Amino acid sequence: MEPHDRVVQHFHESIRTKQMAMDQITPAIVRAGQRMARTLQQDGKILSCGNGGSAADAQHFSSELLNRFEMERPGLPAVALTTDSSTLTSIANDYAYKDIFAKQVRALGQQGDVLLAISTSGNSPNVCAAIEAAHERGVHVVALTGRDGGAIGPLMRESDVEIRVPAQSTARIQEVHLLAIHCLCDLIDQYLFNPE
């Protein structure tokens, strides 16, 4: 296949995946946005975590809240649990890699906060451990997953929200995750600063 055709194919696959996901995950995105806005209204914070590209998404989400998304507004309390290399490496070294987020959730999470847990497969052991730690602390969970939801699906409680992208390709799932993150940022801004 010619390079031009390969690129066009990626665009078409991305568009198709987003169109398929739109009807399926929009209600979950709305519920998650409402949950996050309520938490922020009640002086809570949003923690986020993931690995690799999902770590980048966790940091992207946190930066959009702390700084700004598309409207001028005060910064909102959000912490990406993926950014402190000393904390991550000390936990991985002293305990286990699967504990790198859970220990931070136990230390930083307070009742009513939200954990944004991101895993394209739904099977990341450290993200699953973070969800379990969130439940111990009374922290609500919003999970961004894909495929069949993996191990995260059964961990979700009734008050949690799973945004599961109906796709198999990691790249396509990540593309929809980024769109979902932007939708969440927009919904939070609208609920908090433009409630009409």
C-alpha cells in the first residue's frame, strides 16, 4: 500500500471508530462530567493515572483543569499521579510496580474525590490497584477503557462510570480517549462556569 493510502486509511479508521463510539459512550461521558463537576463544586479534586500513552492522557487532562481548557476561569484541583519520578521509582523499588498509583491514591485521595483511571486494555495491574485503593478511600472512579473493559469492568461500582471505547486497536482507543477527555473538560467548564 502506498504511504498516502496508508495515511488516508488511518484517518478513515479513526473517523469510523469515533462514529461508532459516539452513540455508545456519550451517556457515560455526560455522567462522568457531572460527577467530576460535583466533586469540584464540593472542594474535591480529581486524580488521574495511566501507563504510556494513557499516562500522557492523564497529564493532559490534569493540565487542562489546572490551567484552562477553552474559557478563562480559575484553575481547578487536579493531580496526575504519573509525573513524580522519585515517588514512582521509590514505590516500584520498595514495594511493586503495581502499587505506584495505589499508594498515591491512599495518601492523596479523600472521600468524594474522583480518580480518572485510564487503560486501553482495561488490564493494567497498577490502574486496577489504584481503583481498588480509590474504593477503600471513598473516591469515585471514572475509567477510560477499551475492548471488553478487561479487568477494570468487574471492579466498577454502581457509583462509578466506565467510558468503554468499542474498538480493538490501541491507537484508535487512545484517539477516542483524547476526545472523551476534551468533552469532560468542556462539560466541567460548562457545569461550573456557564450553568444555563
